[in-house]
Amino acid sequence: MTAERDLVIEEQAEGAVVAPAAGRVLKVRVTDGAVVLPGETVALIAAEAYILRLRIPERHARFIGAGDEVLVGGRGLETPRRGRKKGRVRQVYPELEQGRVVADIDVAGLGDFFVGERIPVYLATGKRRVITVPPAFLSQRHGLTYARLKDGTEVVVQTGSTGDDGIEVLSGLMAGDVLSLSEAAP
């Protein structure tokens, strides 16, 4: 009787499904009472540190790499700047899924997000050279924007976006041009 009892206890122990680590259950792939073979996945568990998985259009694949810095925007009704957190690209997967590049991002304090939640993420998707000019070096007359060169000539410039460094000049100036402060228009 003791041997039979030990055999039943051993059989029950062999059927126990033990999680490899503590974490958050994401998906359960079997139903109660189903037969499970050794090595078969029973549930998906998010363990240890949570990561953010990005799926971005494939046209950006060549611009993203491991170690790149990203900004993760606020959630829900939070203002975009208030809730931003910094993160780094942990891994970029070499296979495209449905025309998208998949990358994992490490961000501190991600534990309270929902799985599958959509949030704004800001990452560099290319670089370009620009000429940025402080606003004091530009003047406007008759709907046109002018920049005064060191030799006194004025050139018409096409301006772009305004940033912390100044106003972007799209055309009209060349690399190496030296500007002087514009005089007030008459």
C-alpha cells in the first residue's frame, strides 16, 4: 500500500505545471483538462523587466539599431511632454512582420502598461544636414524673408520649422555664408 501511495504521489508530481519565473500571465494556450506533452507551451508569461515592443513601417528599418535612444510618450489624457520617458533599443529583429520592423525597447517604469496598449514613441528615422539661423539674422518685408550677408547683400531665404536652435533655412543660403545682423526695415 505504501509503494502504491508513493507511486500515485509521484505521478501527480510529474503532472504539475511549474512556471519558470514569476510574472504576469499574458496568454493561456490550453484549456482545463487538456492533455499536455512535455515541452509544450502552456502559457506566455512576462517575467522580470517589462519591455516595449515596437512595430514600425519597414521604410524605417535602416535607421533603427540596438542602443538608439527613444522617447516614450504619455498615456491616455496625459499631455505629450509631461509623461515622456527615455528608453533604449534593446534588440531589432531581422525579420519583417506584415511589412513592419519589430524592435524591443527598454524603458524604466513600464510595469503598469497594458499588453497591446498603443502609446506614442519618438525615435530618429533619419538624419539630414540643415542650416539653422537665429531669428535676429532674418527680416521680413513684403511677405518675403531676407538674410543679410557680411558683404551687405541681402538674399531671399525660404524658412522651415522653428526649433530651439533657431529657424531652419531651406533655401537661399549656402554652407559657409557669413551673416550679419539685419537692420530694421524702413
